Amino acid sequence: MADGVDLEHLTRRAKQLTRNRNYKRVSELLSGISRDIVVADPELTLMLASAWSYLFRNAAAKQLLLDAAAGIRASRVHSIARRWQNLMAIQLIREGQINDAERLLLECLGSAERDSHLRLVAYASNGLGIVASLRGEVEGAIRWYRRMLAASQQLGDRFGVGTAHHNLGLVLREWGRWHDSVSHFRLAEEYFGSEGTPEERVFTTSERAMLSLAIGDFPLAERLARGAVEKAYQLGSPFLTGTSLRVLGAILLAASQTTEARIHLENARKLSAFLESNLLNAEIYEELAMVELVESAPELAEEHKITALGYYRRLGSENHCSRFESRFRACGGGSARLKIAALLKEVHTSAEFGKQASKDFK
């Protein structure tokens, strides 16, 4: 009991909510008690930071982790330290500090391997896959995600298996290996269908929509994207809604439906202004730049392009910058028909952050 708070009961309740991936309720539960109590308890700190990270409250998660760092180091509990390293690395990745994130993840992985802490081997491998993907190191990303997959299978962690398949689908799509990408997305949907949250299922549907666009199946891409937007609205998730609207806008743009595409992308931009996601903001402004380029508004297109590149650079992803600049140049001249052809050839297939492995209580 601390200041009238039954810590044992609170911790049990927070763990159960974390197992169920009800991060909004974890945030509400633990935000309702004194911050000093949370910071003094490593378990509460890590569960709240994980919930905030999942909800994209990145600045709050990072500050909480920093406030608790000295106490976690003093505890000398290696498993706690590894969880702290993994969560802090996620925040650093989102800020674009991928070299610092990689250093933490490698330390975490080495410690986890020494102690046979297989769950953190999986989580650290996932994080290193995200770092490799952001750098454009596709083969390296695949190796790390496959390692996460193997560790998750060994643990019997169906959520981890689904996450690994989802991230493999993303990176293989970016590499142009469509058939393999489809297989991994289908497996991800299978696992998330039984183990995942509605939010995770919608997210995977949006990514499948982008894959369908990339292989030229516009009717399926549009149907999946519209379904994802509708479900995201029902779930009331600003991040998921912004992501789904961005995907629908990109698909409509590639189908030459620029007026409706702009409407959805502008709605996504309004939502993203309240979110701490450099990647989502970058992707939205990229698609807005392409809309204005196709609509022969080069000054506005250039303005959106500069904004998108700024967000990509905050992520430390020169790979994304190079890809976007090539796409922009390809659509910058010629007839409308040629521009649309270039859009189809260069259509953005986001490396994304990958999905965060967030079952973080063990």
C-alpha cells in the first residue's frame, strides 16, 4: 500500500489489461495515480510507457522512461533493464535517432541471449528489423524479422508470430516480392484474427490494400481501403483513421480520382496534426505533394514535398527521402497519362515502422 494505493492489486489489473492489449485502459488506470508512485515502481513504469508508446504518445513515454532510468539501473534486474532498453529504442526510432536506437537494441539483444530471455530476443530482433528497414537494408530487415518469427514460434507467442509476418509482408512488398508479401499478410491476418485486437486487424487490412494497389488490383485495393476507413472510424482511433485515410487517398490518386483523393488526404492531415507520428505525417504530405503535381499545382506540390522530406529526415530515413524524390521527379513532367503511369510504377509502399511488439509485461 502506497499513499492509499493497493499496488499489488493495481499491478495485477494493469498486467491483465496489457495481456489483452487494452492500452487505453492501462493508460487511464496508471495515469490516475501519483506519478511518483509510477516512477518508483519499474513494473508500473514499463507498463505505462508501453501503453503510451502503443497509443503514439511518444514524448510522454520517453520522458517517463527517462525519469525512471536511474531507479531501473539501481535495481540491477537485467530483465527489467532489457524491457527499458527495448521501449526506449522504440521512442528513439520514432524521433529519428536510429543509431542510438540500434545501440540500445544490440545491448538488449546481447543481454537477452546471455540470459536466454527469448521474448526480448524477439522484441530486440523486431526493433533491429525496423532500423534496417528505415535504412533501406531490405535483406537485413528480413533476417531480423525472421529471427523474431523463429523466437516467437518457439515461445508459442501467436501475437509475436502475427507481428513478424506483418512486418515481413511490409518489407517484402517494398522489395517487390509481391507473392511472398501476400503470403505473409495472409498469415498475419490469420493470427490477428484469433489473437489480435480490432485495431491490429484494420491496420493489416490497410497494408493489404496498398499491396493490392501495387500489383494492379484496383477494385480490391479500393474495397479494402474503404472498409478499413469505415472500421477505423467505428473504433474511434485517430491514428488508425489517419493511416486508413492516407491509404485510401493514395489508392484513389493512383486511380486518377484526384478530387476525392485530396479530400481524404486533407482529412488525414488534420488528424495527423494531433499525433506524434513523423512517419504518418511524412506519408500524408508525400501523397498530397503527388496530388498537386498531377493537378498541375507545382508550387503547392513543392511545399508539400519539402514538408514530407522534413518528416522523413526526422526519422533518419534517407532511404525514404531518395525514394520519394525519385517518385516526385518521375511525375514532374510529361502528359497526365505519363504522370499516372509513373504514379503506378512508383506508388508508395511504406516500410512503416513495423509493428511494435508491445506485450511488454514479461
